[in-house]
Amino acid sequence: MATINFGGTEEKVVTRAEFPLEKAKQVLANDTIAVLGYGVQGPGQSMNLRDNGFNVIVGQRKGGKSWDKAIADGWVPGETLFEIDEACQKATIIEFLLSDAGQISAWPTVKKNLTPGKALYFSHGFAITYSERTGIVPPANVDVILCAPKGSGTSLRRLFLQGRGINSSYAIYQDATGKAYERTIALGVGIGSGYLFETTFKRETYSDLTGERGTLMGAIQGIFAAQYDVLRANGHTPSEAFNETIEELSQSLLPLVAENGMDWMYANCSTTAQRGALDWWKRFRDASKPVFEALYDSVKTGNEAQISIDANSKSDYREGLEKELKEMRESEMWQAGKVVRTLRPENS
């Protein structure tokens, strides 16, 4: 473990150089890892673990689309693919990767299979942080650990196949065996993390919920829509508005930010762009900061958690979700984007 210093704040990080894959496989040599859920994180984590040589099985409700998807990905019913109850029985480490609402529903099944010495693994601290709302309180004789990739399961898998990795946070809520730390880092390496940085279940939850509603998804869609609408209202064509709002950012500028930071991206743009960005960025910060403060307060008080639990537990949740996504998908901005993507050189 290394300690890095960010402006006076020390953080603990673990790299694959100091905790290589072979060490991770030794740590988990006698473990059976059951990945519960085959939706967002399940496919990427389970396949990466399998490809890295770990003993991994999948637990999923039989008969649904996710069960069929798991079979298509090479999981064999009765050998490496089981109903959730049976997978939990066979496992020494249970990766609880169902949705937050799904975890609440499946908890009685999981809990009865948490015999002493097992590990309960999460990729989001939601269930534990809001335990008074979820009812998920693990027994004291199991490890309770977390490894949270800072990206989607799809990206985790894609980067793994490219020989790269997504950075992940890790946390230990309960160390019943004395092996929780090694188990956590070994699993983080096994799923293909670029490096791992220390957090807590609560910090992971608060930052994740804020990020998803903020710059990662909610805020960025809102900013995209606002600029696109202003450009269109002032006579710009859909193609021009989309390219200036999204295409240039995603295809040209964000890769520069990822490479060396925002200042480096600024330095590699025109002097006119530099001047305008430097003049306006603080105005956008000051305008949006009250919204982020309100958002964080809603997360901290548990309001966002309750909204998610209530909405995601509805029997018609999927239908409602599709309706909302359809509205976004069929908006002029994203229809313009669909056309623009087909015109990229690699698609023409």
C-alpha cells in the first residue's frame, strides 16, 4: 500500500504492481466467488474474474433475460450458473451486485447463507449506509467489504479486454476473519481495477449518488440540453448545435483532459477558446454550486435513497424507466447525435 499526498490530504492507494494478479489468486485460491446479479456490474466483474483464473459462479433468477444473457456469455446452468439461493450456499465470497431494490428483496435469501467466515462484498455502499431503510444488517461473523469500480460494468469489461482498467475505491466495513483487507484487494485486482483507493461505505455512497446525479449523468445532460436549446433557438442547425455541444467535447476535448488535465486541454485549444473558457468557468461554478450543495444535502439526509427505494420497488418501474429514456432518446438533440455518430469516419 502506498500513501499519496493531495495538497496536504493523505490517501492510501494500492496498485497492481504492489499487489499483482498472482498474489490475488493465491489469496483467493480456496474461495468460491458467487456474483449475484447479471445486470450492470455483474457481467463485467464475473467475466473478468473468470478470465483471470478465479473460481467464480453466477447467481441469478432463472428464466429472465439476465439468465439467458449469462448463458450467452458462457456460464453453464448447474455448473457455473445457479439460482441465487444455491449460489450463496456454494460461495465463500458473495458479491452482492443486484440493484439496490433487488438487494432488499433478496436479502433474506442471502442472509440465511452467511455462515461464519464468509465475505459479503458490495460494489456500492448504499445498502449498508442506509441500513435503517434497506433492512440489510449483516451478521457479525462475516467480512463485509466493498470494491467499487468508478465506471459502468460495460466499461470495466471493455477496458479489461484492452489490457487496461478502471480505478476502484475499496472499503472494509467489518473484518470478522482478519483477512478482509487481503480479500478486498485481491477481488479488486481480480475484477481488473487500474488501482484501488481507500474510502468508507458512507463516503462511497455519498460521493457516488452525488456524482451520478451531478457531473457524471444528471448535470451533464442538463447542461447539454440547455446549450443545445439556446443554439437552436438562435437559428443554428441540429447538426451544428450537436457538434458544438457534445461531439467536439466527447471526441476531441475530453480525451485531452483525460490525458493530462484541464489546463493541458486549454493550452491545446485556440487563444480565443482559452480566453473565453477562463472568463466563464467561474460563473458556471458559482451558478451551479448551490444546486450541488442542495443535491449533497439530499443525499446526506437519505432523501435520495428513499426516492430510489420507493421508485425502484414499484412493479411497473421498468415501464416507467423506458418511458423516460424514450423521451430522452427521441429528443431532437440525441436524434441529431444518432445521425452524427453514423457519419464518423470509422462508421462511414
